Amino acid sequence: MSAVNVKTVLLKILKWLGISIASILFLMFIIPILFPGTISQQVKIFANQHLAGELDYKKTHLTFFRHFPSLTVSVDDFILKGSKPFEQDTLLAAKDVSVGINLKNLIFNQEIKIDEIYVNDATANVFVNSKGQANYNVYVSKPSEKPKDTTGTGASIKLDLIKLKNWNIKYNDHAANVLVNAKGLNYTGKGGLSEDIFDLETDLDIDKLDFALNRIWYAQQKTLHADLITRINTNALTFVLRKNELRINELPLKFTGFVSILKDGYNLNINAASEKTTIKDMLSVLPPQYLSWVKDTKIEGNSDLFFSLKGRFSEPKNQKPDLKASLKVNNGFVSNSKAPVPMNNLNMDLNVELPALDTEKLLLDLRNLSFDLGKNNQFRAKVRTQGLNEMNINANIKGGIDLATLDAALGLKDIELKGLMNTDIQSNGIFNLDKKLFPKTKGYFNLKNGWLKTKYYTNPIQNINILANIHNTDGTFKSLGVKLDPFKFDFEGNPVFVNADLQNFEDVLYKVRAKGVLNVGRIYKVFAKEGFDVSGLIMADLSLNGRQSYATTGQYHKLDNRGNLILKNIKATTEYLPKSFFIKEGNFEFENEKMWFRKFFATYGKSDFALNGYLLNTINYFIERKGTLHGKFHLKSNYILIDEFMALKEGDNKDKSLSVEYAKEEHPKSSGVVIVPKNLDVALEANAKKVEFKGLGLNNLLGLASVSKGEVYLKNTSFDIIGSRMKIDARYQDESPITANYDVALNVADFDVQRAYKEIDMVREMATAAKDVKGIVSLDYKLKGDFDSNMKPIYPSLEGGGNVNLRDVEVKNLKMLSTIGDNIGANAFDNPDMKGVDINTTINNNLIHVEPFTFKVSVLRPTISGTTSFNGLLDFRVRVGLPPAGWIGFPIVVTGTHEKPKIKIFSKTGQGIVEALYNTKSNKVIREEKRAEKKSRAQQRKEKRAQEKKAENAEKQIDKDLKKK
């Protein structure tokens, strides 16, 4: 071929190539212009049909250039809310979300086929509450009605690619007690994702991964890489792990098995193994603070790790899978460059089984743990335990270790150890506190000339000497003996020593001597504990000598308990309170069976307490696992703020119970209720200058209070409120961190109605008509009911009744009475005479039943009875008595509402009110009260009598509940 022909061909090729490139570029610009309406409209239709959660975003883009060469619809600042009942919570927030469009279907069929998804810079919060309700059920597979578009076509998904970049995911499952945090997650998934059965190829990287079970952290800040192939069956919602290679830090893991998603949980069969790896690789999964130690320490040896999880997890059916794990370490060698001798011959063989994730069936089988630190420095341990409350134990632990040599061999940087430790313990049998069983045991633990210093504090704990002996000959508590002679140490020039001899744990014979001064603030700094204490001191000089039964059977003369315990500036927490108690000063004196609070002053937030009195049976309380503290105290306080005791309030306490933490997460805007300790039986004579509860001030409170088995009782208690003295008897009991119940009988004489209406929320909500009443009223009432998650009364739960005496009142322009007056031509109804009138009412299921009461309106004698509701519905009967003396009258029926009453003159047939339905177990209103269907007078009277009977029975039950304590 001539040079001219070659040149011509090349020019044609370049020409057509240029035309093609120009055409492609033209199409890339023109297609987004030609189809934006179609695409945006159909994507929105698809989202509205298939998403149950609220979707929002700012800008929409249609371009080839964000994810070239795909044509993508992109939205900025994407937010997707959760499904019911989490409609207000964000499930997913992303900087931009893009979906790839199949170009062939778009051009030739004008159909939107989504085959790719890209999500960048996203935060996902996946949540399952303690009832098993999840926030991620936002996808609706089958819309209830066809899309309302003009083309008759719509969008559909046929995914081949999912790409997630820079995600932060939090998975919090309260039902399973699982918490996962993944930060810096990047994910690419490829495969025919729209097929019924397909293989998903996954490439996953996570910069930082945290995992906790039952709030115990098993992994923190771990890097993870996964190369996976998972066969997914969408019909059965099953995931089969075909190729699943993971790397956690430096530890490789291989997974096999499957996961099936069921309606009420999961079906699992997962096996994971890390075989023939090194000890150093295994140690790379330690918490981050230890990784520098691993890096700088010479570590050799092999390890094998196996893990399996098999079975069904279903919270409703109480089904949980079986867990098994094993760890083997062989021929381990650990040495620091400065160590005189290395840790050699490190071997471990540990097996763990947890059937149905039931800790009562937990098996821990440490078949071998052994290492050498040179001649005469060896440690050997074999321990097998099965069960928890009833634990079968077989243990053999023996070793003699120079702690300074161990410290040097391991190259510990943050802690310095010294001393000679020697132990030899053999134990075999059953441990059960309830049955008072203890395994046959013989052994000792001895530490001589111990020394402990950390980088967190300049001074060491030194001269630590412990000699502890334990023996049991027959497997019962009766033959169990523990002797601690001595336990002593020095800290900052203050010696502390404890000698203890405890025999026969069925009825403990104890002899304890303790003396010393301990600076708690500084001792906690040694262990880098912050925020628990201040700079507190504990000073002890105690001698306790006696037998457990001497106190329980009243043989107090045989006890010889004496001495003092002084606390100063100590902070203490309990798992059910949001803040710390600050014990400014506590001077305790032991006198045989009593522990006297000679001088005790503490604060809790803004509240202060001064106690004087005693606790009984404190020795027995600390010995018995389920013991109860008994006592009697005088309590004085200048100010108590009830609000700050509510369980879900903000505070400095970081060691709350799991139930409180979950309740706070599930009800973030709630305060919770006050939780009462279950192990107290204490009587209090209370004298508080001011007690405040939700803005309501109670002044000069005097009375008797008691705490017993998780209930609080008030007896003959009185306080000043709204200018009057109120007397109450009450009972309170929490049911959970967000629910509680109560009974109260209250009596208040001569209080100002308008002041009560303005200052007390409950008066405004329960007695809306009080806004039109001025004057002095007395109240004698009994109520029982429930508190909600903000410790406010749940009105449909209220039951009870009582009397209201209108001693000296003025009623003006009460709409119901004014409307009656307008209809019968009697203006005097605008200002009736109700002085001295008694109104008896009963309350049940959000209805207030009013017994007949008579008052004066000029020469008329109206009598009112009937039913009203807290929401303002009316069903009253009014008989207007005519002069003389009201013997002759005519009937009126009042229905409607307080704001819009409806009057029927010469009628006795009203329209009843169907009571609300309230579930006391769930503390939920199932149905609000509503206007009843038309019924005969006889039917209405029958229903009213039944409702009033319920209220009367509730009133009697209140008396019984208040008399319990």
C-alpha cells in the first residue's frame, strides 16, 4: 500500500474517531438535558413507593462525570429517617448518594433501570431497641398502589455494583446486647444483586472497628480488611459464606457458613479460624495502648484460634445460638532486651463453650497455662469451670514468681512490679451461694515485700505483704475457712494492715482487725482512675469479733464489734443514679450489732443530707449476697431536688446499669423515674426545709418515710404548699427506669384555688374549670396511678376519689352554667352561690364521676351530677329546683365540652362517655375516651354504676397499699 493510501486511511480513522468522541461528548452533555424531568420524577416516585422512612435531600444532579462512564442521578446532603417507631431519628445521612442508570433502557425505552449505587461520606445509625423493634425496616417491596405517572413506566432496581466510601456505622442492638462501631468504612460489592440467587464479591476495609457484647468490649480500634464472596439467596434471605478472608490488624481469619434472616431473628452457622499464625499476630488484636509494647518486644511462638456460632437467635421465642471458641499457644517466647531472663515455654490451651448464649451453662476449660522465668521461676495452671450460679470447679494452680523478673521479661513500661509471689491452690467441687456449697479446697497465696508503681503517680505502694490461706474439707460452707494474716502495705508514709480469720460460712465466725489511713484520691491516681473520687481519706481502726447468727437471732451480748471508720471527701456512685454522692464527712462507730452514723453529711448535685442514726446487721449484709440493710435515721436537709434523682437525667456517673443505659438511648428526651434500691429496709424521720419536684416547691416537710423492698412510704407527712399545710400518706415504686406507680391519700385545708391553678400543673390539667373559680377550697382525696417516662402522671391510669369542699368561693362565667342560664333566662347562673358545697367524685379510666350536689342560684336550687373527662367531654344531669325549697323542678342535660357545652332542657337523655382503656402492664393508653353511641337512660345508668364501682374499689385498694408499711 502506497504512502498516500496509508495517509488517507489514517485521516479517515482519525476523522471518524474524532466524530465518535465528539458525538459521545455531545451525548454526555445532551442526555442529562433531554431526560432530567423523566429521571428525577421516576426516581422520586420509586423512592416514595419503596421507602417507609422520610427522605430528604438538597440538590439533584444528572451527569456522566461523577462516576464516569456511568450516567448517574446524584443528590446532595441526603437524609433518610428510620421506620416506625423511629420516624424522628436519622437512619442514614450522606454527603452525596448516586444511582447509576442503564443507558440503553433510558434511550430506547425511556425506562429507568438502576444498576449501580454510590454513597460517599455517610453516617449510619442502625438501632434495635430492647423490644426487638428495628429502625432499618424502611424498604417496602410491594407498593400498595401504582405510581401516578403519565408515561406508564417507572424506575426499577437491577443492581450490579454497590460502592460505599468513607462510612461511619453504629450498630446498636439492645435485644442482643451487641454494639458495633465502624469508622472509615470503604466497601465495594459486585454481582447480579437484582437476581434471586447471586454471588456478591466484596472488598471491605475498616480503619477502626469496635465490638462489645453485654457492654464488655472485645475489640477496640481494630483495622479490618475483608475479601469475600457471599452467595445470597433473596428468596430465603440466606447468605452463604463461600470465600471469606478477613484480617484484623495482623491476625488473619477465614470464615465459612451461612446466615439466614428470619421474621423474628436470625439462623446462624458461622465458623472462623486463624490457624498456624504467630503469637505476635494474635497479640496485634490487643487494645491500642498495648500495641507499642508488642512492637518493641521480641515475641515468638505459634497460635491457633477457632470460633463458631451456630443456631437460631429469636428474642420473641427466647432462642439464642451456641458459641464455641478455642485458643492454643505453643512454644511461646517473650523477652525484652533488658530482661535478665526471657519468659520461655509459654503454652496455653483454652476452650470456651456457651450453649444458647446462656451464662448459666458457660464452660471455661483452661487445660494448660504455663511459662518459665528461669530456674525456680515457674507457673502452672489448669482450671475448668462449668456454670455460673452453680459452678462446677476443678482447678490446680501452682507457681513461684519473682515479679521483678516477670516485669523485666515482659518489658512493661507503665507499671513497675517487685516482690516474691508464691501460690499453690487445689480445688474440686461445686460452688453455689444459694445452696451454700463450696468445692473441696486447699491452698495459699503469698506475696512478700511487694511493690507497685505506675506512670500515673510518683509514689509507689510498697511493703505489700499478703498471706492468704483457704481450706474446705467436705464441699459445704460449714467447713470453709479463710485466713488473711497479714494483709498490709504502706502508701505515702501511712501503714495499712488487715488481719481476718473467717470460719464456717454457714454461720460465719469472724475475727477481723483493720487499722490505717488511706488517701483514696491518690491511690486511685496510681491506677489512673479519674472522676470517681476527689482527694478523699479513709481512716479505720476496727475490731470485729462475733458470729453471723448472733446478730440475726438477737444475741447481741455475744458480739464484740467496736471501732471507728471515718470518710472525708469521698465520691461514690450507684448504677441507678445519674450523679455521684459526695460524702463530705462520715463518722461511723461500730457498737456490737449497730453501725452508728455519728456525723454524716453528704451532697448529691444541689441536694444536701445530714444523717444521724444507725444501720443494723451490717456484717451479715456484707457476708450474705442477698442481704438487706436495716436501719433507723433522722434526716435533715436544707434542699432536696427530686428531679436530679431521675434515672435518665444527665450526670457524671459513667457506671450505670445496662437497663438505665438502654432506656436513655431509647428515650433520649426523657428524664426517667426515680429508682429505689431493693436491698434497703430503712426508716427515716425527715425534716427538710425545701423539697422541689418539677418546679413545685414543698416547704418545711416533716414526717416519717421508709424504704422497703424497692418501695418508698410516707406516713403522717406534712408540708407547706401554695400557702397551705398539706398532709399525705403515700407509696411509690419504680417498675423500670421509665415507669413507676404510686398511691397517695392527701388532705389539704383552706388553699387558694387560683394560686393552685397557676402554680400546680396537675391542677390545671385535672380541673380545667378551676380557672373560673376564686376563693378557698379544702381537699380530701385518694388516688393511685402510674408515672410516665418523664415522671408525669398518666391520667388514664388514675383511679380513686374523694371530696372537695368549696368553703368560700366565687364562681363567675363558668361556661356550662352560663349556657344553662342563657337558655332558661336566669343570669344568676353567671355568679352562683357555692359556699359550703361538698363535691364528691370518683376517677377511673380518664373519667371523673360527680355525685349529686346542690347549690343556690338566686331562688333556684340546681343539683348537678354526671361524668366529665380529663379531655373536657361532658355528660351531666342538672335538675333546676324551683321555689319554694326546690321541691319541684325540671331536668336539663349538658353534653359537648367544657369550652362548647350543649344544653337540652326538659330532657333526661344525654349521651354517655366511653371510658379510656389503659394497659397497666405496658403503661400505654390503648384507647382514649370518646362520646358513646346513643343509649337508653337505663343502659347509661348501668354503665355509670359499673364505672363508679371500679373507682370505689380502687379507693379501697389505696388504703390497703398505704397500710403495707
